[in-house]
Amino acid sequence: MTGRLRPPVPAAAAAAAFAPHTLALARRWRRMRKNELARQIGVTAAAVSQYELGQARPSAAVLARLALALSMPVDFFAAGFPPPVTPGQAHFRSLRTTSQAERDQAEAFGEIAWRVVEVIERHLRLPPLRLPQLDLAEPAGADDVRVAAATARKSFGLAAAPVPHMVRLLEASGVIVLALPDVSERVDAFSHWYGQRPFVFLNPAKDDKARSRMDAAHELGHLLMHHDAEPGSQLLERQATAFASEFLAPSAVLRDELPARLDFDRLHELKRRWGISLKALVYRGHDLGVYREHTYRRGMGLLAQWGYPEPGDLGPRETPSLLGKAVDLLDQQQVPIESLATWAALPQGLARTVVAAATERLPELDLTAD
């Protein structure tokens, strides 16, 4: 195995092998409208639409201008990475607070990350996908979701103990976990399938360990329960949240550990033990019948007064590490990230952004590098 770079693909060869979906992918990633792109490259917006639909093929000169405008190498637009089969649609937490352009960019980042993963897997064997198969009743009730979470915990060998590290659990099970780039900070955590692997994207702006764990468990709920479901439903979101709560802290155990009175010293102990927020503990106490309505409201009122972040910091948020370790290992074998970027037909800066998004020591993401 060597890290030898292949020579750049000439614009004429890339134009001859032009893959229409790559233009839409690059444009969504750069959040550029068709008319803006058309103006920059000297064609009409209709021509850009025809390129993306495969109704026309850009000349070598036009493709070179496209590559420049979108900060991509010309061979990014050549056939070689057909769009991954993506069963279902991405599960975004809230469709009302994010624009379509933001969601498109987040999904485009996922497909770009998938390219990097595909190249890495040509050299290394990443953990195989091992997610439990759940048969969820339809329509599913609250008890069905609790059973699903209990079944998943058993499959992962968790017994009645807390989940040590939610992100590590996902990565060990073959799920690719990445932090969303800063440009997508309004997009909450979401999950999506790219090819044969599910990807989970977490928002680094939530620099809170309890919230990062809950987000990761929430997306696991989507992956296990909502394979073919139409995203955006508040019912599905409530189910994923209920799954996450039960998965992180089983009701049968938590009910016996919660203090009968609103004892925040004890709640802090449970926060550290289970890795979930005080707010989640008070909510669960009410849901499980431990706290009556007035106690629940008093607890939530106190937490509101204390503000965010709530007391009892758990330390740094959980972050992924799988791809970063894979890239480090390849580098030791004389396969540098520059080679990975070339094979994935990506700018080196963008390949580094993907690896940074999946690395424990997360630096500031470079979204403008070309």
C-alpha cells in the first residue's frame, strides 16, 4: 500500500465523464443558488438545471469554471462516486427552524463524508454494522417504545448499567458519527443512511455532555425504529426522545433510584451516574409517577431560574474518534490524508474538515478551504 497521488484529471476528461448529481451536490454544499452559479460561470440558470438533470453536459471550459466557482477539483464532477443508495430520508429534529438550504447543505456534507469513508474502507476494515433489528408495532405506543429501548439495551449488552459512552457505542456498532460544521449550526442533530452505513451528525454548538448523549441516543432511536417513516413528524420525534430517555436510564432502575422528594443533591448524583441532565431526571420522575404535578413544576421552575447551562457540569461533550484514528493509522502506513483527498476527488481542506468532524480533538472546522 502506498500513498502515491494520482495525476490530476484534465478538464476535458472530467467533462466527458461528467456525473450530473455531483454538480447539485457541490452546489448544495456551497449553498449557492443556480442563478448565482450561472452568473459566475457565464451561462444561464436554465443551463445549470440542464447540467444537473443530465439533459446537457458542460464543456471542458465550462466545467473548469464550475470547479473554480464551487471550489472543487474538476475530477469531483467525473463519474466514479455514484450517489449512495439512501433508504428513507434524513431525520431532522425540527423542519420549522431550519431552511431547506441548511438541510440540503447538511445532507451534502454527509455525502461528502461518505466519499471519505468509502476511500478509507478501501484500505482499512472499519467496524461492521451491528444494530439490533426491532419489530415495532404500528402505531407504536409508549410501552412499545420502552420495550424497543429495553431490547436494544439487551442487544448491546448493557444490562441495567449506564451507557459508558454513547458515541463510542454507535461507532463500535458501525455507525459513522460526525460533528456538524459550524455553517450548519442551526441544524440540530440528525441521522441518515449513506450507502450501507448510517451516519449520525451531532451539533458541536451543544457543548454539553448530557445533551450530546441524549442527541446520540435520540438518533439511534430513529435508526432502529423509523427505517421507512416520513421524517418531520412530531410523533416520531417524541418516540425517538422517549427511546433515548429509556435507553440511557431504564425506568425500572431509575424509578427506584430517584429521591421521593425534590432532593437536588441526590439528583446531581444521578446526573453523574446516568449521564443525563437534571431537567431530564425531573421530567422522568414526573413521567414515572415519582413526582406529583406541583413537585414537577417546582423543579422545572428552579431549573429555569438557574438557567443554562444547568448546575453540575459533566465535563466535555462526547465526541467521535473512529475516522480520526483510521486516518492516523493510514498515515503511519504512508497513506497521507492528501492521498485520501485525491482518491475521493475532494479539496484537501474539505477532506480535512470531514476528518476533523469525526475526531475527538475537534479543531475549528475550515469551511472555506479549497
